[in-house]
Amino acid sequence: MFKRALQQEILDRCFKQKAIILLGARQVGKTTLLQNILQEQKEKTLYLNCDEPQTVSILTNRNLKELQLLVGVSKLVVIDEAQKVDNIGITLKLIVDNMPDVQVIATGSSAFELRNRLNEPLTGRKYEYQMFPISTAEIYQTDGYLEVSKQLESRLIYGSYPDVLNQGSSPRELLQMLADSYLYKDILAADNLRKPDMLDKLLRALSFQVGSEVSYNEIAQTIGSDSKTVERYIELLEKCFVIFRLNGLSRNLRNELKKAKKIYFYDNGIRNAVIQQFAPADMRNDMGALWENFFISERLKFNHYRHHYCNIYFWRTKSQQEIDYIEEADGVFNVFEMKWSPKKSDTNIPKSFLAAYPVASTAIVTPENYMDYLLPD
């Protein structure tokens, strides 16, 4: 059992007369985290699971008096999968504004729906967090440096979902079930989409293009769709925490590629489950892409949990000069190149980039040194 990075922070935020919003993919560990928080708080709790239609009905369009009766003497109110409830923002606002001794925590696996329903009613009334699959730092804090090292290849292939790491005897079956049962659930519910075959084709196409530039027009031709539909589905996949996007950096040099983009998966295991490819590292020809996906997703977790806010990019020119991953904060750039094979780690950062941008640091990231960039100082 891993102690999650957000646990103490959320505990510290409780009973500040604000709602706490916890976003993240299904099965990422939100419910387990809440159970641990509830145990530490030891307050009387009302737990409402909005995957149950009756619970959704109970919470929909309730006035203050009805909500006070529902909450009763409870001091902690947990609303799981809150995006299912119409006008949930108004419901949470009524609790926050009128029940100052009650802490409400709402979770959601679809940022698309939940944020739309929360933003205006809860302006200034919420703390919002995103939860990811288990991070390198969380494994380190729980099990130590040696265990992080031992698990690297497994995490590259099977990812870092809690069930996969906690029940490592059958990771392939767990991932296949996760992908089949949960991956499309919120996406298909959004805007009444009913094309799982199209989503499956799109995810497979994106899986094979990890680390490469993505063209919506080319993907549309590959899967038999149009570019607007592809773009719409990609946005939904992002907002349900399956994939994320890197845009190309293009500011100073004439030959930088404009409007370029790459797409990565939040978890390597989900990516491999989509294409049903779980061969070990020494039998694969995509380890460079897996290493790139792994490190960038881990940096996302690292920065988010440390509240290090930065813009993220890749960089490429028409003459094929490139940089895998760039973080920009306050106008200063930190540059990363990922190399799975140490023998190929003598890569140089293009001089044209160093001349055009204020670079604070550069790094060639390999399996030998990656923890230097993923563990707290």
C-alpha cells in the first residue's frame, strides 16, 4: 500500500470552508486515498457513490433544507464520481456556504463534465487536485531507492496503476480489464458518444505514434473518420485522463515547426493494453518510445505534486533538429533528451536552440540517472 503524495495536503486543507475536488482517471486510487483520509479525520462521514442512479437522484436539484437533512450530523461528506449529478456545483455551493462545520470532498474521473459543472458556482470556494497513477516519488517514499530501481522495467511495460503494483502476479489481466471496463465509460457518456470501435481505432493509432508528431488528418484517414471527429475524441480522452498533449515550441527561429503536437499516455500500461503488447524490454522495438512516454508522464506527476507550474513542449525544426521535452517557467527553459540505451546517451542539445532561448539546464535522461529528476531533493 502506497502513501499518496496528496494525502497530507488534503488533510491539511480540510475544514477551511472550501470544497475539495479530486480529479483523476478511474482506478487511479482516489477512493483508497479518501478512505485513508477519513480514517485519519475520524469524523462522522456521509459517503455518496454517484455511480448508483439512486444516489444521483438524491443529490440532483436539492434545496438547502433537503441537503441539511441529508447531511444530518455528518462532518465529512464525500461525493464520488460527482460529474454524474446535474447542477452539482450549486449543490456543493449550498453546502460550503451554509454548513461551515462540514467538509465536502467531491471526486471525478471526467474533468470535461465536472469542471463544467463546478467552475462558476464554486469560484473561490474550492481546492482542486489531480491524482495520477503511482509516481516514482511515491514508490520511493514507501519502499525506498532499491525497490524503485527494481521496478523500472516492469513499470515501463505494465505501468503504475495501484492494482498493478499492489497485485503484481497478474498485471496483464488487470490492465486488460481496466482498459476494457473503464477506459471508455466516461468518454462514451460525454455528449452521448456511441462509437467504441472508433475510439478503439483512435487509441491504437495514438499508441503506435507515441514520441512522434501527430497529424489529425493522417489519423482520420487511417481510422476512416474526419479530422474534426478525431480532434473531438482526443479532447475527450485528455479530459478523462487517458492521454495528454505536448505542443511544439515555436517562437524564435523561422524554421521551427508551427502547430506541431505529440500525444502521450498518462500510463505506459494502458498504452500497451490498447495494442495488447506486453513483451519484455529485450524483445521490443519500441523501448525508446516507452522510455520517453514514461519519463514525461513521471515529470508531469513530479511537477504537479510539488506545485511547480510550467509550460511543457517539444521542439523540432524543418531540418529535423529536435528536443524531446522542454519545461518553461518564468521565461526560463529546462531541456531534456531521453535515451533508453546508455550507449546512445552522447546526444548534444542543438546549438541553435541554446542560442535562441534562455536555457537554465540541459539533461540527457537515461535509466541510470532518471531518478535525479523524479525524486524530491
